[in-house]
Amino acid sequence: MKILVSSFSVMSLLNEKYDNIKLINNFVDEGNMFIIATSKNISEVSKELINTNLKCSYFICNDGASIYDQYFNIIHRIDIDRKFIKPIYEALLSSNIISDVKIDVSTGFVDDYNRSANKIIAKYNNYNKALKLANILNEHYKELNTYISSNYLNIINENVSKGNSLKFLLDYYNLSNNLIYTVSKNNQDLSLKDYESFIIDSDDNSFKYHVSSIKEVLEEIANH
């Protein structure tokens, strides 16, 4: 069996979404497995997949902080220590470069900093200042990892990554002996590069194969 792990941004490209789903479902029907790995929470993923028939066995969500099965049942999660949530939340709210702060409890966003959460995201209005803020948070909170994405500052447990959660999933279900392929859209998925890794529309040499579409990925996999 071959296992393809894809970032959500790859398979949900608006102009290719349904073509990609058809290709992926054909891949699964041939006896293979498909897994999504994303920074989104399971609520966001399920909403985007509504009215589709995508055959996905597992969802690695929140940058790897939570894992769900095909029926959206939780398998594994790693939270931020509760003692950090309130001070970070309040500090972000008071920053003049942050316009919105959301606490992600894995199934959705809340404003309650007393809840268990595995991610905090904050919308920023200045990239360079947000990058400085991320560096300050990383220096002050060693147990956490703060990184910058498009428009958002993201905070997760320091042990969280898509790659770590993929390894947990493969070991937990004894899938590690299968052929593992990963495909990403950008270099924020560096934790997935240690497998037979594809990257779409990028010249990042951290990844083994450079392609332009899911179709190319599946054609390459078929030849392995």
C-alpha cells in the first residue's frame, strides 16, 4: 500500500478542487491511503469538504496538534499548557499590530482563555513587526512555537508539527512499513520533507520532487 499525505492547500485549490478529489479517490480505490495534513482545525476542514466525496482516512489538523479519523473522531491531541493561554491572549489583544485573536480548541474558535486549546492565532497588520513579536514570544515562552503565516501569527506547543503527528499516526496504526509520500504547497511543511516529498510550484530544494499539480504527483507515485 502507498500512503499520500497532502497539505490541505494542495488538494483544495479552487480551480482544481474537484479534479483533485477525483484523482485522489481513484488512488484510494486502487488500495492506497490518503491523509490530509493542515494548519486548519477540523471544523474548517469539514466545512470545506461538505458535499464532496473525498476518501480521506485521517486528518492531521492544527499544524499537527490534533489528529482525527475519517469520521472526524479525535485520535490524538497536544495542547498548549493552560497557564500560557491567558497571558498570551491578553498580550496579543493589547498589541497595536494585532487586530484579532482566536483561541483554537481543535473543533473551532473561542474567546474563553480558560478552555483547553492547542493553538492561538492572531491577525497582524504589519509583517515585520509581527515577526519581531513572534521572536519575542519564542524567546519568552520556550515551551511554545510561534511562527508567521500569511496574515496570521500562530502559536502551538513546541513539540507539535505535522511531521511528528504523521510519525505518531504511522506508528500507532503500524503503517510505517508502507511507502509514504508527502505533497506540500509551500515550505511551511518542512516537517513533511523526510519522506518521498513533493512540493508544488516551488523551487525549494528541501523537497525531493518539484511538480505543478496533484496529477503529476500521482503519476510519479504510480511509477515508483
